[in-house]
Amino acid sequence: MSNWIKWNGGECPVQQNTPVDVRYRDGQEKFNVPALKNVPGREASSAYWKHSNYVNDIVAYRLSEVDNLQSRVNDTSLQQIVKVETRVPSKEESDAYNKRFDTVKRPAHYNQSGIECIDAIAASMTPEEFQAYLKGNVQKYLWRYQHKNGVEDCRKAQWYLDRLVKELSK
């Protein structure tokens, strides 16, 4: 596997949707994720390439082995598998996905097997604890909106505030 390339921030250094492995400031690594531009909240997106002194800033990257493998392999069936995994979704697929999930109200990565993460969190806490959790998230998103995701963070703060009002009205 190729060596990691140290990254000090800036515009995404590879072509959009190029499969890359990334290492975040907090040491976590993600493998074979598409390098995305202008898609805040997604792995390897421009928000993380640029650096904002957050734990999810990308500090190192390399081309994914899947991408390197595709160029070396002569087996057409394996090439087809790799192409399917790294292809860009069609507009219809993107539209269908966006109808099911919303980056603020219902992110896909918070919905596993039909269970919303927020509902699991609520079930694990007393009503008072859950209200404090919601309040903390309102404060978090308002605190960082100028330095990270702008309007999207304000919408997230609003979502948590609306949920807090709903919980208080029960």
C-alpha cells in the first residue's frame, strides 16, 4: 500500500470522486471514500480538506488501493466490481437518495436498520438528560457555524431547538 501524503489543508488535491484513504486529525482513518468537493458533512469533502482545526480535518491521504488495483488488474469481472463501487450515482439515484435523507433533519449515517440515532439516544436517557443533550447540541452548532458549515449548522441548531421545544411540550 502506498505511503500517506501529509496534508496541511487547502483545496482538495485530487480529482472529484477519486477513491482515497484519509487520516483525520484525531487519528481515525477512512478507506476507499470518494474525494468530494463542496459537500459538507461527507467523508473526504472540501470542508475537511481545507482545515478548520477540527478533529475531522484531513491531515494525510493516499490513493485508495481499490483505485490502484483497478488500474493493475486484467480480470474484467473484478474491474467491473471495482467500477460499480467507485462510480458516480446517476441524477435519478441522487434525487431518490436526497428524498429519503436530509443532511439536517435525517442524515443517512444516523439511520441504521430503520432506527433513528436520535430515538435511540432519547430511549437511553431520562427526559431531563435528553433535554440537556438537545440544548447542548443547539449550543454546539451555534458555536461553530461561522467556522465550519455556516447555514447548515444553523439549520441543525434550529432542528435541535425544535426538538427541545417538542420535548418540553409533552
